Amino acid sequence: MYHAPRSLAEAQTILGGSVAEPLILAGGTDVLVRAKGALREHPVLDLTRVVELQRVATQGDTLVLGAAVTYARCLADPVIRASAPLLGQVAERFASPAIRNVATLGGNVANASPAADGTAALWALDVLVDAWAPTGAMRLPVDVLVVGPGRLGLPAGSLVTAFRVPVAARGEGCAFRKLVNRAHPEHPMAISVVSVAVRLRLDEAGRVALVRVVLGAVAPTPVRASAAEATLAGELPTPARLEGAASLATGAARPIDDLRASAAYRRDVLPALVHSAIAQAVMRAQAAPARD
């Protein structure tokens, strides 16, 4: 059975009344590949017509993004680029233009891949996730939402509806780096072998007032490099500090061998990737325009 609701309320009604858990379709770039056999056994809930899931709105110091906002929109929308530039940086390296036009933030998170670029970035941004569950509305941090490969910390029949993103503040800079194993190192189509999302804020004295370093594709979920963050927090981001943070980042990694790379290779390349991302974030924070 195929459902194409035109409102969030209609989608919730369908979810609440469904006997079999439906396959939720937003962009379809992943679910249609993985669930070919399940299409005959599960109803399909197509959310592409639900306007509420595509909203972009600023509420005070929070940017609210509907779960069906696409990566193409993250790249092109001036509100998103100004308020959450890290998402634009991810979108620049996310797949092909054709896929970016349909792939959604919510779909990338709900897929819960260890290599999900969007999830690592939202983690670094301290995003809160709005979700609807059969038991009622929920709001939880993205790091609590994603609990393992392909697993979300939500009851069956739930729906991710929006992301609440803190607007970039004064003195804030961010950077995203990913390594792929295609012949061309800048090829965006390949899945990340290792990725790093960094967000930091400098105070008026130039010291690190806030820092997030999130690693992707090196553990069952994206993971914060807490030791790397700790060596930077409250300090001037000197070259020595950056080198130390990059070296400490490997302590958070629990990589595996797979078709894209070995665990040893991931560990070997991680410090250089982290160093590059932190250094870029510092440069952007130092150049960031003042905000009220």
C-alpha cells in the first residue's frame, strides 16, 4: 500500500494506524536501494508532499530545519549558509548534484550510517532533533538519537520531523573534511573513509571558548574526540595545541576493516585530517564577522 500525505498530521495518522511499520520515503536515495524486497511486505509512506517537513525558519538564536530539507538547499539557501555554514560545507562534498537535489537531512540521519556526513555535522552543531512518536512529541540531542549502525533511539512507528540548530555566534568557525578512496581525492560521490566535522568559537582574547570535534566512519556512530577538545578548550589555538589535539583524536576512534579501507589506514590518516579541519575552523573563526 502506498500513502502520500500532504500534511504532517495526515502522516502521523497513517503511522499511528498502520499495522505493519511503513517504509518512510523522503529522498529515496538509500531506502529504495536497501528495501527492494520489503516493498511488497510493508506500506510506503511518501513524505515528499509534506510542506512542514521542508521548512527553513529562524526562531531567535535557533535555525529550524524540516527533516526533508535537501542537501541542495543546504548548499544554496542563504539563511542556512549564514546560520549554519557547516551544513553548506558538508553539502559541497555530498554526492552528486542529482542526489543532493533529493537527499534529505532527515533521511541521512535516519539511515544511521557510521559514515553519514550530515550526522557528524549535526553532532558538531549540538543539534536537537524533533520527532513524533506514537507516545507523543519528542526532542532529543542528535547524539542520543543515533545509537548504532542503522539504529535510532526512537520507538517503532516514529518520524523525525525537524532539526533545531544553534545559529552560528560571534567568533565562530567551522570546517568539514572527508577522505574518500576514489582516484580523484575531491570526488564527492564516494562514501567517506574518514570524516571530521569541527565547530569552535573564539573569545575576545582569541582563546577557544567552545569546541566540537566529531569523527565519522571510525566507530559504530559518529563520535566526539573529547580528548582533542579538552586540550584546546580555554587555550590559544597555537600550532602546538593543534598538533596535540590532532594526535589525541585517534583515541576516540574504533575503526574497522571494510571494503573502503582498513582500520589501520583510518587510524593513520585521522590525525592529518583532524589537524586540517581544526586549523581551517580556527582561521574562519578569526575572520568571522561580529554578531549581535
